[in-house]
Amino acid sequence: MEVQIFGVKKSAETRKALRFFAERRIKTHFVDLTERAASPGELARFVQKFGTAALVDEASRRFAELGLRHAQWSDERWLNLLVDEPLLLRMPLVRSGKWLSVGLAESDWKSWIAVNQAN
């Protein structure tokens, strides 16, 4: 099993996700969004499963700085903004094969590991 984690090092939730998988000796590939933005195609997978609203962290400092509280945009426009402004994302975004999660989702991750071990 291999996991890809999108986030930033300053995010406590991202660090918890990295620790969760490290403690279980699961190989991780960390993508630091401050160094390399997620591609539109990669983010589109998460949008397709969870919707744009689930990816936007409305409590983030960057959301307030950009004055987005009353923004009523299409999913396509939000997706473009999330590619350009990764600090607006709810972190971490975790992907393992067909499985995806947004935010700290330890119960989901545990079920992925259980299914993987059963196979």
C-alpha cells in the first residue's frame, strides 16, 4: 500500500496524517503544496467525489485575506482558484489508489489499511 498526501508542513492535520501512516509503516509520498501545486486533474478527482465546498477551508487565514466569504462561484472557477491558492484547501488531501479523503480522516484510513491487508 502506498499513500499520497497533499498538504503543507505547517498544517497540524497534515503532520498527523504523515505520522499516522509512518507509525503503520506505510509508504507515503508527500506533496508540499507551498513548493508544488496540485494539478487541476488531481484536484478534480477530489472535487468529483466530495464537491468543491468540501475542499475549501473557510476557516483558513487565506480565505479571509482574499475576502471570499460571500463568493458564489462555479465549481470550475473554485477549482482554478484552489490550484493557484493551495492554502485555501482543507488539508490534508490523501489518496491511495481509488480511495480519497479530505482532512483528518483516521477512520477512513484504517478501513483502507484493513481492506488492503485482507487482499
